[in-house]
Amino acid sequence: MFSTSVRPWAVGLTLAAFVGAGFAFVWAWAIGRQSYNVWGALLVAPLFIAVNALLIWRVAAREPSPWFARLIGFAFLAKMAGTMVRYYVAYVVYDGASDAERYNLAAAFQYRSWRQGAVTWDLETARGTQYMELITTAVYTVIGPTTLAAFMVYGAFAFWGAYLLYRAFRIALPDGDHRRYALLVFLLPSMLYWPSSIGKESWLMLFVGVTALGAAKFFAGQHGSMALLATGAVGTALIRPHIAVLLFAALLVAQLFRPASTQVTGILNKFGGIFVMGAAAWVLATQSAELLGTDDFSWQAVSESLDMAGARTTVGGSEFTPVPVESPLGFPAAALTVLFRPFPWEAGNAQMLVQSLEGLFLLALTVASWPRLRRLPGILRCNPYVVFSLVYTGAFIVAFSGFANFGILARQRVLMLPFFLVLLALPAVRRRNDLDDEGFGGDEAESVRHQEVASLGGVRRR
């Protein structure tokens, strides 16, 4: 008989043998009856899972919270499930009538040439869509023309972007509600579903996460922030330069309002950061104007461009009457639309119904988070990352308020939601009774509250 200490190994080996045999049987069946899209994906899947499992193990090991190790593994499985649903909708429900199919066809046409060393592209005429075709070609050069596996790769891009956003939150708000933020940024249905296909949102989610981590490190004075910000700027500007402009404009505003110490080095750091962020925002804005074919970057020109973009979204189903921001008085209605609509009675299909239920959940969570949000003015004075998140969220609402299609709006706003969620995961309010229960009262309780505010600015008291 096996000893008690051997039995777990025996069970593990037996299970691995059954799984391996089952996988070999399925792969042998697929290679004889299915296209490379299916059996190629089965060939890629073990290595893909192994690489991501190793990365998950590494990041879970460095997290001080034991709950995070359980969450991130489950979140990856949920993300892959969302990716398969996205693939099913794109290629079964809509029979390939999606942006992913365009990138797939272009990459399938070019990848053999790339494997032979004939890597060519025209950078002068390339735009976001052409860059996505090149990125997908690079993916196919490694894994072959399997759309199913490519969906998994792009889903992993978005997953790790969400992780970087979580890391940024932990650095910027050490006393924030980390568990709430992690649950929301990893498991919201729109975060699982929309940035999960061969497409711009998955790629952008990764580099929005890189930019957010760079911003958090920059405001915390940690090394490596500039490299992350530069990488994030390039990754976002390649595909959607206007998103890069919004991000770095928000960074500039946050740096302008960032508290500076009275020491000479603190003042120099503040103004040096303003110069760097301002220069980056100007370069990105200039490049965006060039890509959009305009040399006018006035507010009137921007408004006209947004109106034109909104007009182009009034096709394809799920249309509605937008509420573009034309004055400050119009912002609340636009925010309600961009953040929370469609409502259930406006949903025209199953996807929009799920989106509407998520919107109601976020609306209810926003109302329930009012005690946290009441502290926002004080937090803004001492935490530039929260300023960055608030300004980017507001700018995104203005920019996309003219969009008139719920499906397109839902797909686009996943690039803004992680920053809005920062506001819903601000530190919970500690009631005076709670402080009294912990042995604090009067001046001592007030001292604790001052220490909490100081920690929000990235300063931990020992």
C-alpha cells in the first residue's frame, strides 16, 4: 500500500495522466476532422496556459493579501470564459461579421512572408486599423492562423492590463479598498467580455494599464515610471492617439495640482514633471491632429470632430439619441449615459441586457459609495493619482458623449471604467464610534483621521 505521504502525488500523477490522455485523444480527433483554427488552438493552449500560470504564480507570490492569490487565478479563468463567449458571438452569432475577422484575414495573408523574413509595412500611411493588422500578423507568425488561439492571446493582453491597473491602484492608494477594486476591475462583465477579441480594445487595455502603473509610480516617486509612461504612450497612440491624448492631458492636470514641498528639490520636481507631461501631451495632440488630417486643434474643431464621430455610430442597430456635452449643464446627463446606459428597457439583445444590468449595478454602487465620495475633495488635494483618474473619466465622458450606439459605447467605455472604479474604491469612512471602539477618542480620533489623509497622499506614518 502507498503511505499517506505518497497518496497526493499518486492522485496528482494519475489525474495528469488522464488529462494528458484525454487531451491527446481530442487533439488527434481535431487534427483529422477540424481546421488548424481548432487543432492549432489545442496545440497552442498548453504553452499559453503554462506561461500565464507561471506569471500568475509570480504576481500572487508578491502580493501580501492571501485573498488575491485565489482571486487572480479565478479571474484568469473567468477572462478566458469571457473570451470564448466573445469568440462565439463574433463567429457563430454574427458569422464572422466583426472587426476581428478583418485583422484575421490580413494576418493570415501575411504571416508566411513574415516567417520567411520578408517583414514589410508602410509606416507613413499606417493608421490604427493597419497597426492592428500588423500586430495580429506578428501574433500569427508565432502561433499560426488560428483565430481561436489569437482570441486567447488578446484576452490575456487585456487581463494583464487589468492587473497593471490594480497594481497602480495599490501603489497610489495604499489605504484604498483594494479588494473591492480588484473584484470590479477583474470581474465586471464588460471587462470580461469586450476587451477579449482580436481587436483594439484588448491591446489598448494592456497599454492603458502600463500608463496607469507609470503614473502611479511617477506620483509615488518610484523608479521606472518614465519608461512605463513612454511605453504606454506609444502603445496607445499607435491604435487610438486620442486616448493617449486624454491620458496625458489628465496626467498634466494632476501634476499641475500636485502638492509640492517647500524644499527646492520638491519645487523643481513639480515643475519638471509639468514640463515633461506638457511636452508629452503636446506631442501626442500634434500627432493625433496629423493622423486625423487636421491642423486645427481648437475646441470648435474638436467638437466638430466628435459630432462627426457620433454621427458615424448611428448605424448597425442599438442606436439611441445621444446627449453630447455642449455646456457644463449638459455634463450630468452625458455622464449618466456614458457610465450607466443602456437601461434594461433600452436593451435590444442579450448582450445589451447584460450590459444594462451591469449599469444598474454600477449606478447602485455609486449611490452606496456616497460616504466615500464625500471625501473626494479632501483626497484630491493630496493624491494626484485620484485627480488623474477623475480628470480622465470626465474628459472621456465629454469625448464620447456624442456616440449614438449602445454597443459601440459599451465597447469603448471599458477603457475608462477602471479609472471611474478608482472613485468607487476610495478608502472607507471610519466612523467616530469605530475609532472609539479601538480606544481612540477626541483628539486621538482626529489624529488618526489626519494620518489616514496623509496616507492617501502616499505617505505612510510609522
